[in-house]
Amino acid sequence: MSHKLLREEVVASRDLLPVFPRVISEIFATLDDPESNLGVLEKLVARDPVLVARVLHLANVAASRSRRDDSIFNLYTAIALIGLAQLREEVIKSKLTGFVHGLLPAGVLPGLWQHGAATGVCAEQLALHLGLPAVPALVAGLLHDIGQVWLCRFQPAAFLSAWEEAKTRTTTIEAAERERFGVDHATIGAWLADSWGLPMQVCVAIRYHHCPDTALSVPLVPLLHVANVLSNALDLGGDYARVSALSQQCCDALGLRWDDSADLLFARIEAANRASAHFYDSPPAA
């Protein structure tokens, strides 16, 4: 074992990290109050030129589909056109992309965030498909491997050694991490998510995304597992993608059936992934 990590050490490292975006907690806190939620997001977007440009672009795309001839330059008109749900999605993706890019050392596993972003897309679309809350699914998907991002930053040599060992298929990445650190990236990610004040269901989903059958009572756990498998199976995570076995228990817990409706789900995932591709490369401001 290289260095046994303790929760206290991981949590204490927050002082050395970029500040976790407060708006993510604000979104969760105002999910049941659409007017408050919209007010929070309007103020945030208005202060962020990258988000303003993105929202105006989306609104003009939507306007062109409705055969509206005039271009939209007013932010509040644009927000009214794209709606609260899409506005929330854009803010979450933008802020978490900037945050994760601020954590990842340059040039280290560049596909790691691409996989996280793709899993977030899959989780959100799967939640919508099943009639489950989309925001927790999106956030859990985006952050499910945040423990690996932490390891890349604070234990790069030992983590890359674990990664190379797992690539040879002699062991799983989780086993290789536990051998070196006493814990795996799922546990580290859950510790971080809890320290950032994220909802318990998000923390639990991150903690159990590699062993979901032990925590099926929290619906976000099987959902995140299935989303992670889908992002790999649909080859949305670039070089990072690794197809893993799909748990039938998770599918049963979600009431998920691979019938004709799954084709529509796959199409929506692939379309949403293409629409989100701009989040993979150039990080917006955190």
C-alpha cells in the first residue's frame, strides 16, 4: 500500500482546491421553488459572459426552429424561450466543467472529464426516460469519478500506476486503488461530495456506482450505474470508455426494459451528447 488515505485528509484538501460552485447547492435548495430557482440562475448567468453567449445561442436555435425571423439579443427573452430546465442544465454543466478543469493537472488523463460529461448526459436522459428527477442524476453523473480527479491531483504517480495496472485487465481500477490507497475513487468522491454539501442521494450514488447492488434502495444508485455502463457501451467517453457489465438487479430496481422505447432513449442520449460536446474541451470560467 502506497499511502492509506483517510477521510479527514481528503476533506482537508478542500483548502487547496478551487471553491466548489455555490450555485450547485443553490439549485438543489430551490428545486421546489421555481421562481426562486429562476431568480438565482438569472443573476448568475447575467454575470457570466460565457453563459450569456451560450443561452443566447440556444434561444436563437430554438427561435429558428419555430420559424422566428428576428434574432434574440436580450438575455431575459432568451431565458424565457429556452425554459428553466434547460437553463439549469447549462449552468450545472458549465460550472462543474470549470471546476473539474481547475482540479485536473494539465495533460493527465484528458479523457477523464469527457467520460464524466458523457455519463452526466446519460444519467440525465435516463432519469427523464424513467420519470425521475433530472438534476440529481445530472450532477451525480458529472461527478461520479471526481475521486479519480482528486487522485490525479494529489497522488498522481500512484494513481497512474493503478490506472496502468487496470488497463492490462489483471485487476479492476477500484482494486488497484484500494491496494495503493486503502480506499477507491468512489469512496473518495463520496467524501468530497458530502463535504460540499451535496444531497445524500448524490453522495450515496457516487459511493456505490461500482457496487450498486448493495444500495438499490436509493434509486439514484442503480440509475448512475446504468448511465455509466451506457456511456461506455455507446462509446461516448472517448479513449477513457470501458464497457462494464450491466447489473440486472439495477435494471429491475428501475423498472427498466430494453424494448423499443430504448431506441428512443439511445437516440436522445446521442443527441444530447453531441449538444454538450462544447463542454469537453475549453473549460468555461468557474
